[in-house]
Amino acid sequence: MAAGSGTKAAERPYDMVVFGASGFTGQFVVEEVARAAAAAGEGQLCGGPLRWAVAGRSREKLRAVLERAAERLGKAALGAEVDVLLCDVGDAGSLAAMARKTRVVLNCVGPYRFFGEPVVEACVENGASCIDISGEPQFLEGMYLKYNEKAAEKGVYVVGSCGFDSIPADMGVLYTRDKLKGTLTAVESFLSVKSGPEGVCVHDGTWKSAVYGLADEDNLRKLRKKIGHAPVPVVGAKLKKRGFLFYNREFKEYSIPFMGSDASVVKRTQRYLHSELQETPVQYGAYVNIGGLGSAIKLMFAGMLFLLLVKFNFGRKLLTKYPEFFSAGRFTKEGPTQKQMDGTSFTMTFFGEGYSEGQDPRNGKPNVKICTEVKGPEPGYIATPIAMVQAAVSLLEDAASLPKRGGVYSPGAAFSKTKLIDRLNRRGVEFSVISKPEV
């Protein structure tokens, strides 16, 4: 492996540790790391084999996860090459011991607002980088406020939202920018999720994060005041905000704003690229396609009930206790079946506009358009582990292309100069240009 090879690598027995490996998402991340390790064994990662371990509270559960991953990969066992570390998010000593042994921790223990900070703190204090798959803006921005300077001092990278939230959106905007000959100034993305006959289902961990996140929006505003960033300048024609529900002629269905962390993550990336690298900031709007009028009406009612209940303590208790009822079966405590995952895929389409080469974006209307897309398998438990593991590989392999200083970064800020998009393409999360710029 490239990054920090030599003495630094020799001091740390592992390149990666998957923390929370026996959790619902963690088990799929373990499987994906095992694939990356097999690729490393075939010489696809420079510097030889990937050294890794799994960490969590129960040795039996961790062993079972390794056995399951071996079976799914058609191997006799993973046991000999993968170590098992006992570690508890409530035990700071065990977290510090884990962080000292590895170069990168892949943190799968959420909701992050409750369990994320001790892991970030242990990693920063003990010189390990840290990646998570949080879609919780308050956690992500809170970690920036508290740990950015310390991480920079220690030369480590803390990169949040490295799953489906928000690598396709964040890297998709950068990909669109790089494919436009000229200056990209605004992008809207539209997410479509296709499911097979078994339908779509999400584990209720994601539901809990949404419940607590929406309940706490006031504190997010206060946190942003504390950070005190100057607004990102608007370059080119101002991107119009769309309504809560609108008919989308491109897709012939209704769309609503995407409720995840994509818009806030992309904004953080664009702020960094503008302030640190003097790049033109791109305005961004994130939307999701929801189908015909019937779906739109159902969703409006469910959404209004959700927003009402989330304001009250008893309402939040009801929402978290009965996710299946309040989400019309979309979120369950068991999570999706293998059949449901196999039948599900996503497409995120990006419509960009900007100014052709030689045109000044401060004058006149945008005169070029571009359409790109990111396509991939089931977002929550297939695409997310792929994105997380390839982000970790990029941290290890593309050290020379990372930001010069350590710190707390969004994916686009950390990986804009790395080979992350190429790595994702090879693993089935595919970036492509749909229509070339028209002037």
C-alpha cells in the first residue's frame, strides 16, 4: 500500500478496521473489504496485501460475520488473515487501542449523533484517519467544528458521508464539472430508485437518523452560526428553488426535494474548493422522483404526519417504535431481504448549466448545458459499502492527491483529485456523460 508506507505502516498492524462490523450495514462493509483484500492479493493495490480487522462488542458475532462473508465470496474462511478486536463505543480505552492499531477506521456504528463522536475523537487523538457513512448534517458539521484543527495538526483525515449519502451526489457534481468544457455554475440532481417485484426496504437505523435529525433542526442552525462561514458566492445565473412537489417533464413523474444530507455536503465541498483552491463554486439542488399523482398524494400525507409527530417526544417514540407502520413498509427492523436488494438499483441524473470557454460567468445567461448520471446497485447495503471501502482505499492509495493538510472533510473536498471515481466505476457505481454540452 502506498500512503505512509515504511515505518509508519510498520508501527500499525492494520490498514483498515471495520468498527461495528456485526451491525446490519457493517456486515456488508466486511464483505466489501474482503473483496478489496482479494483484489489487493491479485496486485490491484500497490504495496501488497491489505491488512485488516473487524471490531465490535461480541467475538461470536464478529466471527459469524467473517464466516458469512467468506461463504458469500466462495472462500473456505477469512479467519486466518483477518483479526477480531473487541471494542465498545462506550469504552474510550478500547476505542483508543483500536485507533492506534490501524491507519483507517471504517465506522459503521450509528445513529452517529449518539455514537459517532467517541470514534472520531479516538481516531484524531491516536493518529488514525476515520470514514463514516453518516447522512446526518448536524453530526458531520459538529465534527468539523470540534475536530478540524486537531485533525490537521495530527495529519489525519476525518471524512463523513462516504456512503450513498453523499458520494454519488458530491462526486457526481465534480464529475459533471470536469466533463463540461467551460465553467459549470449550477446543477440539479434527480434520484430514481427502481425496485423488483419484492419492492424496496431500508433498515430502521436510517429511519431513526431521519427522525432525530428533523427533530433537531434548530440546533443545526445554531451550530452553523457558531462555525460562522461566509456565504458561498453565487456565480452565474441564480439557480431557482423548486416547490415541495412538482411535475418533472424530463422524467414524466412528480419530484420532491431530497431529504438526505446531499445538498449540505455538496455545499461544504463547494465552499472548500472555492476558499482553498479558488475554484468556481457550483450551486446545487437535490431532488428525488416519486412517481405518479397517486404516489405523490400518499407521500404528502405520510410526510405531513411524520413532520407533525417528529416535533413531540411521544411522537418520536411512536415513529421509532413502529417504523414499518409509519413508513408504509419502507423501513423495517429486519432490513431488506437479499431478493429485495438484488432487485433494486438507483440512477442519479445531473442536469448542469454553465458558460462556454472564454465566456465570463459574471455576465449574461448560461449558454452551455450538460447531462451526466451516476448509476449503481441497491443504494443502502450494496452501493454504500462499495463507496465507503473505495473511499478508504483512496485515502490509503492516493495520499499524494489528498488535501495537503489533514482535517474534517466532505468526500468531494477530500477526494476531488484522487482516483475515487475510477475505483467506483470498476466496482459498479458508474459515472457517465449522457449528453454532451450544447451551446
